[in-house]
Amino acid sequence: MAYWLVKSDPDSYSISDLQKDISTVWDGVRNYQARNNMNKMKKGDLVLVYHSNKEKAIMGLAKVIKEARQDPTTDDERWTAVDLKLEKVFNKQPDLALIKKTKGLEDIALIKQSRLSVMPITKKEYDIIMKLTK
DNA sequence: GCCAACGTTGGC
DNA sequence: GCCAACGTTGGC
């Protein structure tokens, strides 16, 4: 199983929207690298959900329930979408400042490549992040 | 609200 | 195929 982190601007789609919807189509990705990562997602993979701009924190956890397919919001066949289902909203939501100073997370793509919106997370990094939410 | 970083586009 | 111009993202 693999681990991922997706970013969302809460003004366009937030974790509380996901909480309301229960599951959602993660569409609208228009970046090749992000799309390539999304195409590698497998059913059952765990996905951390990060809010950019406002909270700048990892808000919760979702699970891949449908693997990549044509993005329904465009006819352009270059783009794909996956389906995510909410697993949980964290009580403690580690923010960017905390992530930056946490040992073991200094190489995370979230920091290294601030504009990438779908990125892989190692098991090690995932475990460290999960510890921060407790 | 500003601006740096970075991806994309298009002219040559 | 290079690179300047432009648009967007996202942290501050």
C-alpha cells in the first residue's frame, strides 16, 4: 500500500466539504507531475489532505476508492481523476511550521516542491505525521 | 495584497 | 529546441 498527500485550497474544496459529501471525485488536476502521481494511486491507498492558503495544515485522512480515470470535468484526455472517501478529520492538525521543524519530514515534497498538489509520502513520513496528529 | 517560484505557451 | 512572457500557486 502507498501513501499520498493532496493539497486543496479550502476556498474551492475543503475537508468539511468532504465530510459532508463522504466521498468525492478528486478532479481538476492540471499538472503533469501531480497527474502522474494520481495515476499511480491504488484502491485502498491512504491520502493525507492538506489545506493550503488558510490553515496550511494537514487536516485529515482519506482513502482511494476508485483509481484514475478520465477527468469528468474536461474532454481533454490528458487529465485524470480519482475518487476519495473521507476516513477521518484529525483532532490535532499539524501545520506547515510544525512539519518544517519535525525531524524526518525535512525532505517531504510539501516543503521541497511547494507547488505540487499531489505527492507521494513514504511510510516513514506517514508514521511521523500520524504521530503529530495524536 | 505582494511576490517568489515554477510550469506552460508560443515566437523565433 | 531555446527562452522570454505570462499565468498560477501558495507562503508570508
